Amino acid sequence: MCVLSEEEYSKVHNLNSAKQMWDTLAFTYEGSQEVKGNKLSLLARKYELFEMEENELVQTMFGRFQTIVNELAFLGRTYDNFDHIDKLLPSVPRKWRPQVTTLRASKDLDKLSLEELIGLLKVHELELQQDDAGKR
């Protein structure tokens, strides 16, 4: 009880057992099975429809992606590394397509880590920025 915030304490202070307190707090923060199922469906859809925005930085895009992946994992849905790579590569803007084709041809995507992919995309992002600066 000592570690609870005042708001949390007010929700459970009149309950008789630690189990009742735990269940009340779990329901408050996690929701019912129906709520969890709905959250899972929404997040799975966000994952499937994930796209990098046209002028978005790789780091920002990856942060958004990781947030979705982490929330899915919290709800029990996990994907493997290849799924993530297979999801991210086609999600980049059209001007990145030649780089994606090169990556698919030159790398064994089954062995490529997500961190390596993000690193390669960051390098390509820098090259695109330099090209844009050179055209001005």
C-alpha cells in the first residue's frame, strides 16, 4: 500500500485482500479481456498498415514502429525479426525503393538484425540529405 499513488490507494484501500487489490489495479490498467482483444486488434492493424511518412526521419519512424511492437508484445502478440524487416522494407517512401531493392538483393534478410537494417536506412537517409543539399 505504501508504494501506491494517492489515486491508486483510493481505489483499493477498502478492499480486504491483496488479491482483490491486485485484481482491481490490473483491471484498471489492463482492462477486461474484451478491452485487451480490441486493443490487440487495433494494434495488429496499425502494425499491418505501418508506413514511413514521406519526410519522416528513420529514427522517428523506428520509434513509432517500436512503440507498436512493444504494445503488441505486452498484449501477447509477437513477431520475429524477419517479420519486422519484411514489414519495414516496403513501408519506406517511394524514393527509397532502389535502396530496398539493393538490400533485398545483397543481404540475407533472414540473418539481418533489425538494428542493422535501421543502421543501413540511416546511412541511406544521410546520402539522400546530401544529394538534396547538393542540388540546392
